[in-house]
Amino acid sequence: MPERPRLEGKVAIVTGAGSSGPGIGNGKATSLLFAREGAKVLLVDATLERAEETQRMIQEEGGEASVFEADMTNRDDCQAMADAAMERYGRLDILDNNVGMSMRGTVVDVSEDDWDRIIAVNVKSMIFASGAAIPYMIESGGGSIINISSIAGLRAHSQTPYTTTKTAVIGLTFSMAADHGKDNIRVNCIAPGLLHTPMTAPRMNDEQREQRKSAAPLGTEGTGWDVGWAAVFLASEEARWITGIVLPVEAGLTVTSPVTYTTIGQQARF
């Protein structure tokens, strides 16, 4: 007997559902996997054409999805997004908060405008989206919210503004999980590692990709699919008793250091 799709009968919103360039990023991979597992997916992106590309891929596989253009830093857009999910599908079960941006710099050189922008995109967007989605999830009997952070939220990184916001996402996850457990809403966080995605690809050459791969114990390169599968698990009933966690998806990068780690009886691997 074929297995029942893990998200059958569920309705999901994925923000940042398109990719910024050729290939499969976190949002696109998550959207495709949600649809493959039986969910109806509202694909949200600030650039409608990106969401439409993901929609075509889902529809070609026989899945169900529609698109919605929104600025996730705008509260009214976030409310309209949640309203659209209910109007089109009649319920809301899953919210994947995937919108984000990177920014290099330190506290010495980050401008006020840049600081305000990254706080808005990486943190405020999740607050507004979740605030709009939660009442509908309660109406639907509960749900799962997945916030995308980063290993930059777990350890020092070369991008202080980015690190600060990704740490904030983790704190937001903890608080939301505590606030809304009574509503049967689970809130968890994924912390991706050094992935190769359309967002990171333009900034790397082959040598840099090899360095990133060798930085973690598994010695392999992560993709958007790795984040997508983690999101499927957290959205599914398999994770029904899991809330308020941070799930690193990073080949073991956070458990060791390239400087200090050595293998027994061998030369240092890193």
C-alpha cells in the first residue's frame, strides 16, 4: 500500500518561494517538497515572476499552488497574504518564514539605513507574517510555523548585522513556541549552514566552494533541498511533539572548529 503523503490535506504558505537566480534555493525547494507531500501551497515572493516559476514546477508535477506578491516588511501585505490563503483554500496549517537577506559589516561601519533594512527583512517580516497567520491557524485547529535562521545565529560570523538578526530569529522562535503552544501551534527554527544556493553562488568560485565543503565533518555541500526536507519534517505530524527547537542543517559545522579539530591517529582534517 502506498504511503500517505505527509502533508495531505494541509495548506502551507512559503515566503521567499522563488529563487534569486538559476537553481533551487531554500524557498523553492521547500515549496516543491510541501506540494509533493500533498500540501496546497501559497507561494509568496516580492518578485511575482520568481513565485510563478516555482508554481510552474509544482504544477508540472501535478501539485497545487498559487502565487501572491508581497513585501513581507509591510504588515498590510502580510495580512493580505494570510487572507488570500484562507480565501483560496479555506484553512491554514503551515507557515514557512523563509524571507531573508545578508549584509556584511561591523557595528563600526554599518549605516543606520542598512541596519533598519536588515532588521525589517530578517526579523520584522517573520513577526508580521506570523501575526497574520496565527489567528487562521487557530481557526484551523493548530499548525506549524518554521522560521529560517542560520548557523550565523549560533556562532560568530563575518556579517555582524546578519548574525544579529539570525540570533533574533532564534529568540523569536522560543517566545512564539511558548506563547502559542496552548493554541496547538508548534514553532520551530531551522539553522542552515554553508549551503550552495542561487543566493550564495554568485559570490563563490570553485576554490571557495571546496573550502566550504571541507569546513564541516561530513565534508559535503548542502543545498536548498536539505533545508526543504527539514521543513517537511517539522511541518508534518511526525514532529507533532516538537516545538521551540533550533535544528541545525549544516553537516556538523557547529560541533567543531577547523583550527582545533583533529582525528585520532591521523593528521588534522582541517
